[in-house]
Amino acid sequence: MEVMKNAQMKEYSNMKVGGIAKELIFVEEKNELKEIIDTRKNIFILGNGTNTLIYDGNLDISFVSLKKLQKISVEEKNKNFDLVRVESGLDLDDLIKFMEENNYTGLENITGIPGSVGGLVNMNGGAYGTEIFDCIEEVEVCKNDGKIEKIKTKDLHFKYRTTEIKENRWIVISALFKFKFGFDHAASEDKREQRKVKHPLDLPNLGSTFKNPKGKFAARLISDAGLKGYQVGGARISEKHPNFVTNVGNATFNDVISVIEHVKEVVFEKFNIELNTEIIILK
């Protein structure tokens, strides 16, 4: 493993907000996780930093990155599907590229989501009616005692934007995907283009800030509440996609929190609907 002391976490956040961490550990072999768990008290698994708002003061936290775990292997070939093991540090973009190259189908609708495979598995990430668990047969996790275990999807609890893995703070090591054949190039490119058009990808952000309430869209509620462009310090509600909080210039942790709390308050006052954050807030 590689250990970086006093790491500047702003550099590892897609929001470009974050303070100085006790250490940042880059795992090179999955068996190193037990040693980390046994020797550290306050651990946080950092994916691509695309959905975590990190406090910008001193952080007595050992951040752990699985970015170096990026292997893909075909474990079983069948007439109608293949079983493919994917390690958690791989970017989703790289998985979609692998699917395209091998004519696999099932995840085209989530093309363009910024994040690692492990991060998306942890939260059951998805978009446009597709969730990553739609194609997962088994997840390999490291539990809180350092034991590594493979759990069948049928034995895991998961729902919209959360999983038993996230709730128990287990670490995703890999996932076994069941891919049928027939990659849909048009659908994949369509979703990628829609993200470019609809999302403020030119500014630091953490993706969708709030979960969609049942039967509603958070972005529509925020827009209807007149909050597009609402700004505190360097943090602003995007005019392009109001469920995104963007960093328009040196936003602080408190700037972002202030925007989030204001949105929650106004939406509740106007529509009697409580918005819950989709992003992780780490302090």
C-alpha cells in the first residue's frame, strides 16, 4: 500500500472542496484492507470523490482509495451471457468502454455517470430507469472485521440509491456482472450527450445533490421554488440543472451546506416535501 500523510483532499474531490487529512492510503492488494481496518480507527473509503462533500478543515480521518484495483476478468462464458468480475477502482467510463468492445449490454443508460464501479455499487447508482444492480450477480466486500466475503445479490438488501453495503459501511472490492449481448451504441451515446447538454460539467460539482422524492423530481421542485442560481459564497444552484450545486469560485464547505439547507427549507415551505441528500457529507 502507498500512504500519503497530510493529504490535501481538495485535490481528490470533484467539488474542489476539502481540508488536510491525516492520511490517504492507496490500496494495491485487497488483503491490505484487514491491516488498515485493524490499525486505524476512523476510516473513509474514497471513490472518485464525485459524490462526497469533504469538510475543509483538519480531518482526523484515514482516507482509503481503491483506485489501483482496476482488473476486469471474464469468469464464465455462456451462449446468452458472460459473467465478468470487475474490481471497484475502475471508472464507470472504462467499464462502459469494455462493454462496448465486447458487445455486452445492460448498463448503457448510466453512461457518463462520473464515479467508480465500487462507488456506484455502494449506493446502487443509476439513471434513466437503470440501476447498476440490474446486472450484478454477486458483490465481493470487506466487512468491518476485515473478513472478505462474496455475497450473492439475492442475499443483499438494496433499494433506490442505497444498499446494505453502504448502511453497514462495508468496502466494495469487486462485483460480478451478468452481461447479455447486444451493446446499444445509440442509447449509450444519447445518455452521454444528454449529460453534456443538461449537466454543468464545466464546473466542479458532486452530481445530483438530492434524491428524487417518490413520484417527484428534485430538480423540478427546486426550479419551481425559484431557486435556480441561488448562491452563497462560491456555491451556486446550477441554472442548467438545479439539482446540481456548483463551485463557481473557491466555494467553502459551509457555502455548500448553506445552499443545501436553504433549498431544503424553501422546498419544504412551498410544497411540504422533504428533500434528502444523495451526496455524502463528511465532516
